[in-house]
Amino acid sequence: MARLKRVRPLEDRGFTRVRAGRGFRYVDHRGRVVARVHLDRIETLVIPPAWTDVWICREARGHIQAVGVDDAGRRQYVYHPDWSARRDRGKFARALALADALPRARARVTVGLRRPELDRERVLAVAFRLLDQAAPRIGSERYFRAHGSRGLTTLIRRDAAVDGDTVILDFPGKSGKRASLSVVDADLAATIAELATGRPRAALLSYRRGRRRVPLAPSDVNAYVRALTGGTFTAKDFRTLRGTIHAAEALARAGTVKTAKDRAAAERSAIRSTAEALGNTPAVAKSSYIDPRVFARYARGQVLDLSIAPESAIRDLLS
């Protein structure tokens, strides 16, 4: 099989999509209609009609096949299937590596949460514990301004409540849906209770620097994750790990089944449950956050061991 070729969208010469009546036509850099062999490949890419400024790779083995801007103004990519498969293998392998690193990191986070001052280290420990236990999106000010949805670093004080040892986060999530997360953790609850005191619309995850309060940025959180785990992990890896574990736990609770119909039903239920936990659609949860090996093992009658720590259990199941 021919190797993939790394391409540079919008820099390398490619094809352009031009509106033509109710459909489109595709032209090269000189405005000439592309050959049928290219048109057949372009049709298989299923580029969304709403995309604008579409660039299409001339190379059938280009690692990026198309680029466009969606109706929310975000640049989107269509990757070659082989590239996507390679990337996904790396993503799920990284999630298992994170599972290996978590026990040691958690001990350091607990020390951070018990610091007497509400300083940067303690607030970073809050961010890590929330990622570890609830796996919210990390969020950004830019995304909030554009879409109105919050994430970990853009939560405000009124988004958080504490009931005993339970932390409840309720905030506007992606696609206009409310996100509600609950974590039972005494150290976390004690710190969130302090952070949530004061002006309701002020940043929740912020620390004092001199006479002003400084909110955590996504780069701060990701740097802290890397420092504690010793790996190149980011906040998104927590979502991948949590999604994979959640689906595997759901299948384990469903138990092994005898028929393909029952197995398919159990898998659909696990995907729906995982999607709800992560705040995604079932399609996105399955394609982006659940290691496909979970379903392959289930088809062979292998399920997660619910009697041991989930991080250890998922490594045992997928190794």
C-alpha cells in the first residue's frame, strides 16, 4: 500500500468547490473543471454542503483530503481514512498511558488540594481533580464568546454548588444544552466552597496574585497535567479515558449475551450512556471517545472487571 503524503492545506495547490445552481462544480487553480477520476474521489469525501472556502487535496493519498469553514466559522478537516485510523490508535494508546500515570498524580493532587492558601497550585489541583473525576471540556474564553458555552476554565462562581462532600456543576454546555456534573470528594468540595464565594459572575477557577485574581487558562491546566503525569497528556485525554471506561462499565453491567441482536442492543445502550455522561451525541461518543477494542472484546465475551479500580481494569481488558 502506498504511503500517505503529508500535505499543507491552502498552501499546496488543490481543487476548489464552486456553487453551480443547486449543486457544486470543482475546479483546479486555473479554473478548469477537474477530471472525472478526481470527481469520483471527491464525492466519497462527503464534504458538508454548508462548508465554505473549501480546499480539496489533489493527491488521493494526501493525509488531509479536504478543508472548509463550517457555518459557525470554524475550520474543519476531512482526513484520509488511514490517517484517521493511525491517529485514533495513538489517541487510545495515550488514554491507556494516562490510566497508568493517574495513581501517582492523584496523590500529588490531594496534597495540592490540602494547601492552606488558595494559591495557584491549589486551584490547579482543583482543575486536575475535576478533569479526573468528571472530564468536562476544558473551555476557552474565545469559544464562550463565540458560542455561549462554558468549560472547565470558563466556569463562573454561580455554576458551582457544594452540598456536604458533593460538588455540583451546572452550566451552559455545547450546542445549547445544560451540562450537569457531580463529584463526591471532600477535599475538592472544601476548596470549591472557598472558590465559589463572592461575585457570582467572577471566574470560579482563579487565584490571587498580589491584589488581583487571575483565572486559569487552558494552557495552565494542560501544563499542570503534563507536569504531574510526566507525559504529553492534555485535558482531552481525560475525556477519551473516561468515555472508554464508561462504555466498558456499561457493557460489564449488561453482562455477556448470546445473540448478535442482544449484543448490538447492549452496545447501543452503552454508547448512549457514554454520550450523556460526556455531553456528546452518540455518534461523536462512539467515534471519538470510546476505544473500539472495548466492543471487540465484548464480542468475544470479555468484559471489564468491576471489582477493581477502573483504570487497572481497562488496562487489563485492552492490553
